[in-house]
Amino acid sequence: MKKILTISLIFSLIVITSFVKNSTKKIDEELFSLKESISDLSLELDNAKLEFDYLSSPEKLINYQNLYFENRLTQKSINEIEIIYLTKEKILTDDVKIIDSEK
């Protein structure tokens, strides 16, 4: 009777251990997946914050222009902008066509 009780106890411990191990493995996989999602979203948030910080107002852009470019940038009219096409023989330019999306 003692042998049967001991064997059944050992068997039940093995079953419980395998159940706990499988549950832990599933939880680890879910945790890894969540960490990956969080890191992707964190990178996206950092990029959005950076874009907002640097492009949130025209005054900031003017300050950055004065700080980093020292008046090397000039304002151009939209009519002065051209598209440049490079070929092997020559360089071609074409005017930018403005499409009015409100019509």
C-alpha cells in the first residue's frame, strides 16, 4: 500500500510540474510578444514626440533656422520650384503643377 501511495504521489508531482512548466512557457511567450509590441509603440511614440517638438510651431522652425543654418535658407515662391530629371545626355527641368484639391 505504501508503494502505491508513493508511486501515485510521484506521478502526480510529475503531472503538476509539467502543467506548471507549460503554463509558464505560455506566459513567457505572451510576455515576450507584449514587450515587442511595447517597444514598437515606444519607438513610434518617440518619433511622434520628436516630430511634434521640432515642427510644432513656425516660431520654433525660424529659431532652428537661425540657430543651425545662419540665414542660408531663403523663402521661395511655389512657382520657382522645378522638378529636375537627370538623363545620361542632359538635365531636364519641369515646372511643378499645383493641383487644387478643393475643386
